[in-house]
Amino acid sequence: MKKKIALVTGGFTGESVISLKSAAVVEKTIDRNLYDIYKILIYPGDWHFLSVSGEKIPVDLNDFSISIGDEKITFDGVFNILHGSPGEDGKLAGYFDMIGLPYTTCDQLTSAITMNKGYTKAIVDDIEELHIARSLQLFENSSENLEKVKSELTLPLFIKPNNGGSSIGMSKVKTWDELSDALDKAFAEDKQVLVEEFVSGREFSIGCFKGKGETTVLPATEIVSSKEFFDYEAKYVAGVTEEITPGRMIEEEVLRVNRIIPKIYEKLNCKGAVRIDYFLQHETGKFYFIEINTVPGQTETSLISQQVRAIGMEVKEFYTQIIEEMF
């Protein structure tokens, strides 16, 4: 008998647009011989399933069920492809935990912590061979914090909303005159902001997932952007960025990265598929951790999809392994 899977998409942030694109690909790719798929859209105060006829059927939040005609449909599990809040920050995971419904992504605590770039870096900082750029975590956009940044860090700097995704609100600061505007831009997106010293290096993004009980590190993608950094435009506008999969690394670098990535996955208690971004510093080749994405994009051209195909696996099989791992 086929399992009933709720494909959760939408969201409360600007990332909902990307979430819908990811969900469309997942919906058409999942093995329909194994699963019946119901796409559930989650918006503030509006959780629903859209029927074939276009009828909006509300979700019963007591047990996350829907009723189509006289039939009540409950789900065996959830394929979570909701980027940002509440799908990536632990809120949805906590709800599913309370009603006892399994899901494909990280648990509530890991999801909440990994949305916070500063907290995540503090946890992985002691992993052997992993390096962290010097940074400050700011909780207030004040003149005192502006001076603190100037006195403790060295230009150039990256300014990032600490809990944001898709590089929205991010800036590179080359002169102190640019700092105030960059902080304003980041604080407009978040109440916490991470200010980091710039690491000059080659940028990579790498997928890692657990399936059939084993952790698999996928081939890394090298990000070569015509922009100064991998911002929102570089991520989502065609032609701005070259993505090379597998990325250009010598054998020693590949082996070292493949040692570090499973340690990050384990240390953060990850589940399902995650994507980890890192630099290999130009002068030294050192591995600098950037961030982790616990609900990575699943569009046709997404990095994870490229990397899965690079190991000779069909994306459909990849989804099956992720779904089966939650049971």
C-alpha cells in the first residue's frame, strides 16, 4: 500500500517563492509508485490543500489532516520543502513532533539553532581542520556597536542578517563609510546581525544526506560568481554565476572536505539532506565554514540536484531514500 506524504511548501517569508519552485520539482519527481503526494501550502493563518478543481481545503491542525468529500486523509510523513520560517527554523518541526508525525528535515532544536549563523559557528568551531572567520554578533543597531566593529574587526567585512536565508540583506563592506548603511540593511531583515571578516578564497557548496542508514557526502559545487559574493541575484538569476560540479579541488582537498562534512552533520544532529557552504582560503587552502542550509532548494538547477546526478543517482531515488529514512 502506498504511503501518503504531505509535501509542505509556502512559508511566512520572501523565500516562499523559492519554496514553491522547489515543491513543483519535488512533486513531479517523487516516485508515484511508492507514494501518494498531497501538496500542503502553509501561509500565516492559511494552511490548505488545493484540490484538482481548485477548491481550497483547510488543514485540520489537531492532527494535520485534510478532508476531501467524505474521506479524511491523514499522512504517514511530511516531505518538508518550506524554506525560511516556519519550515526551516524549527517551528513546524516542533508542531510535527507534538502530534507525532515524522518529517524529512532536521528536528526542532537543530533547525532553530542552524537558522542562527552565529550560534551554529560556535557549535562547529572545535571540529578538527575546520576554521571560522573572525566575527561579531550584534543584537542592536547602535552607535556603540558600530564603534565596536571598527575597533575589533578588520576590513573588508561581510554583514549578514543572522537568521536570514537566500542572502537577502547581505552586504560586503570595503570602507568604514559603508558600514552604517550595511548594518541598516541587515537589521531591516533581522534583529540579530553577524559581522564577519572577509576570507579570500574559492567558494564551494556541498550536499550531505542520510539514506539507507548511511551518511553520504555529495560532490562539492564550486561557485564562480561574476558578482563580488554569492548574493540573492547570484543565486537566483541565470547567467550571473557559474556552478562547477564537481568543483575543482585537488585530491587532498577532496579527502579533507569529506572528513569535515560528516562531522558537521553529526555535530549538529542533522537529518535528511543539508547543504554546507565553505571557502578554501586562497593562500593556505584552509577550510572556512560559512553556513549550513537545512532545507536546501530542490529546483531543477539547484546545487543538490546537480550533485546527486554527479554520483550517478536519479533524483527520484534520492527523494525515496530521504523519505524512507524518516520511518
